[in-house]
Amino acid sequence: MTDSPMLSADERQVLECLGSAVVLQWNDLPVPLQRELFRCAAAARDSQDPALKTAIARFLHLHKDDTAAP
């Protein structure tokens, strides 16, 4: 997905809402699904970028107990 077209503002908003929903439900997702979502997210931009994987993992860790709606 490294060559995805530019997203419209509406599409970015949809992805932001979906992402927020996933983070809010993260602890309740089965571990295999968590791993697959993490793998897909890390590969979405540049799977060769270890900093991206680290940033995603850090974000999930920092927000693992979030329960408030975005």
C-alpha cells in the first residue's frame, strides 16, 4: 500500500474513526487478530521501516487502557 492515492478529507476522517475504534477495542480482540492488524498497519506504509513498527507498538501500549470515545 505504499503507492496509495491521496485520500480525501472524508476518507481520512473515516480511517481516523475506524482506527480509533480499533484502539478502543484492542484489549478485547483475540491476540491472533491483534498480531495481524499490527502486521498490516506496519506494512501499510513501508514494511522496511522499523521506526514505524516501534511507533505503532508504542502507541498501542500507551493507549491500551483507553476507554473513552475519541
